[in-house]
Amino acid sequence: SHKMVEVARPVASPSVVARVVKLLFKAKRPVIVVGSQAAQDVAHIGQLREALILLQVPVWVSGMCRGLFGTSSNSPQMMHMRGAALKDADLVIVAGAPLDFRLNYGRSVSAKATLVVCNSNNDLLKKNSDMRAANQCEGPCQTSSDDPLNARYLHACPSRFLRDLAMVVTRKSRKPAWPEWTATCREREAQREKEIVASGVQQSGQEDRVNPVGLLKALDRLLQRCGAEATIVADGGDFVGTASYCVRPVRALGWLDPGVFGTLGVGGGFAVAAGVLAGDSTPEPVWILWGDGSVGWSLAEFETMKRHRIPCVAIVGNDGKWNQMYRDQVRLLKDPVAAVLGAHVNYHTAAEGFGGNVSFLLERDAEVEDVLSMARTAALQCRGPVLINAMLSSSDFREGSLSL
């Protein structure tokens, strides 16, 4: 037998929430960044989504919050150009994410902006706060939930805080609005998406190779059409980093990844758990996005999926190297040592040995959509795992991204 354990979550006081509401009404260019911690309050994930839709502040989500808005037509979510927005914003609310390397330790946020950090972990609340411009705080940084706004650091459950924020806003006689700012963010979003789509249709000029951006955008189109119940498990470096720009999870809690430290090897285990939870009647397979530097850690879980009749499609982005390390290692150290893998490893053959019912070797852009569709159908029909070994062309799509 078992029982649910209620987790105590710190709550921001009404006076603190009211003060943030005032900041929101004064702001001309607000931004909200929502991290994985906000998804921990699973029981209220739908209410969190509705709160952010009500606020209509341009919002960027990361980690476990990917997919929070699903296919909502009135979502305020943006996927691209977060850095530009943070530089231009006059109010930035970071809820459930630490000021770590993803936000350049807080330095991505304009020194002129009001920064509000909400985190339920006291150890993470002020993490790297000293690395931002000195004028970020009007006084000493406090972590007390009684009066933290002095330094704009709130020790509180980020989901509850955002929901309370929206609730107070709804009680006002007028709602704040930022049509020009929202339009600017939308225009930037559309332009970046146009660039990504264009890079996805470029021919690599490499024989027997697939454009990684084109592959992932094709997967995104498939999921938007028929993947309403799909879970995406991301386990890799550069391939998964590219996917974060190209693939939109279609439901809340439908994206699983290794977390901030990128710990490789979670793919197979996460997929088994997601498949068991979905049950026998699931209309969609679990999708794994594996880099070729990570697939070896848990490919053996195909045998587990076979036994438990878990439909799963695993896509291995096979470019023959740990590309996220390779890129900067060669540039800085002039040496690719330990970052180069086999040039043509037959992961599809290995998958069959571990119980994969069907496998595909994908080498041509023209075959991408057909192979994705056939793999999905095969996984559902055989109620087991299917692997696509996608031979990727070289790509500079993530050139300049943080790797080392």
C-alpha cells in the first residue's frame, strides 16, 4: 500500500504579490521565464497555464515546462529570441529557474530592468546574484518570505506565485497590456522561425546524409498533426539542443530531459516509465531523441520495452561525434580528441538485437517524412520499440552556443 505525501511549498505573502502586481502595471516591456521547478506542482499545472494565458506577458519556458501551453491558440509563449527580449525588458520575472549559465548567471537580464526571482529552493534563490550588475538590488538581498522584495528575491513556490499574481490582476478594474511590446516579440519570433525553416530545407551537399533541422521540423509537423498524447524524451547534446528550437511538445508534462546538467543516459529509462504510465491504450508512442553520444547508455532498454509492450520510436541523430563538445574543443584547443565517434555505426542493427521490432536507416532528406510515419505506425502496431538511425549532415545551426 502507499499514500500520497503532501509536499510543503513556501508561499509568497499577499503583500509581496501585490507589490509585484504594481511592478507589472508599471512595466512597458515585461518578460516571464518559467523553469522546471514550476512543473513540480503537477496538480495545478493546468491552472498555471491558465494564469499565464490570462497575464499575456511574453513568456519563455524551459525544461519540464516545455509543452505547458500545448497547442493553445491564445498562448503568450515564445520559443526564440529570448536573449534579445531580456536585454530590452524593463521587468523580468524568473520563476522556477536559477540564474545559471542558461541566463548567463543573470547577466542576460538588462541592468536597467527590475528583476524578480521566485524559487522554492533557498539555496538556488540567490545563486549567482552577485554576478549581475551592482544596481540590480536596492538593498541587501533577502530570502525572507516576509519582505523579500527589497531585493526582489521571493522564496516561494513559483507555480503558486504566478497563479496568485494572475488572480490579483483579475480583480483589478483594468488589466495591464503591452500590445507594442508583444508585437515586437512576435515579429522577432516569426523572423527566427522563418530562418529555422529555411535552414531545414537547405541541401547539405553530403551524400547519404540528412539535414538535422529538416528532420526535427518534420517530426514537429507530425506531432502537431497526430501526437496530442505523445511524450518526448530528450537524451543528447547538440541534437537535443537543436530539437529545443524545432520541436514543440504538444502537451504539458510531455517533455522529459536530463535537466540542467545534461546527464546523459536517461533516455531509455525515462521512455520505459512514460510508456508504463501511459498504459496499453495509449494512441501514441513515446518518442526518444537520442544523440549518438548518449544512445549507448540505455539502448538495452529496448529489451524492456519489448517485454512490456511499450510503443516507442527512438531517433538517433548520428553525426559521428560529440558535436556539442567537438565544436568548441576544436576551435579552442585545436584537437578533437575524445569527441569523435564512429563514422557509420549501425545503431539500427543493435536495436534489433535488443528486441526492436523494426528499424530504419535514414540517409536521405526525401525519405524523412515517410520514415517517421512508418516508424510511428510500426511502433503502434507491434506495441514495441522502433529505432531510426538518422545519418546527419554537418550543421552550423548551433554555432556559438554554450558548449564547454
